[in-house]
Amino acid sequence: MMDDTHNLVALRFGMSMFAYSRYGALNRVKTAAPLNTAAAAKQLGVSKPTLLRWIREGKTADVGRDRHNWRVFTVADLRRIKKEMGITT
């Protein structure tokens, strides 16, 4: 039973989130799927080259990379970029 969420310890491995309950069971916790650069740009309402230029020019911090060294954008990354770039959509 997962009612005791205050007794969970979450561990992040790559893009997967796992939680140990106080009973020692390892449970996978659903997290939002990361987005590639094109999908992230679409969510932000800008073009892919614009998003990459912002990162290259240091206007926003770079994001995590997957095992193939491709950028992966999380929901938190998108929120941060919107705030840094003044996007209100």
C-alpha cells in the first residue's frame, strides 16, 4: 500500500525515478517523459535553431543529456527557460 508517501525515499537514475518505501520495496514512480530539442522548442513556441542558439550563447543553461549525448528537456527545464527568456505562453 502506497498511502505512506511521507515514508518514501526517491532516487533518480537517468530519466527513471524509483522510490523505496519503508518496507524496502523498490517501486517505479511515474515521471513526465523528457522531451527532445524539437519537442521542447515546440512547447516553448520557438524554432529548434532559436532554442539551440539560446543555449550556445549562454542565454539559458544547457540541459541534461541522454546516453547518446542528445539533449533531454524536463518539465522543470521548460519552466526555467520560459522564466529566463520571458516567455508567457
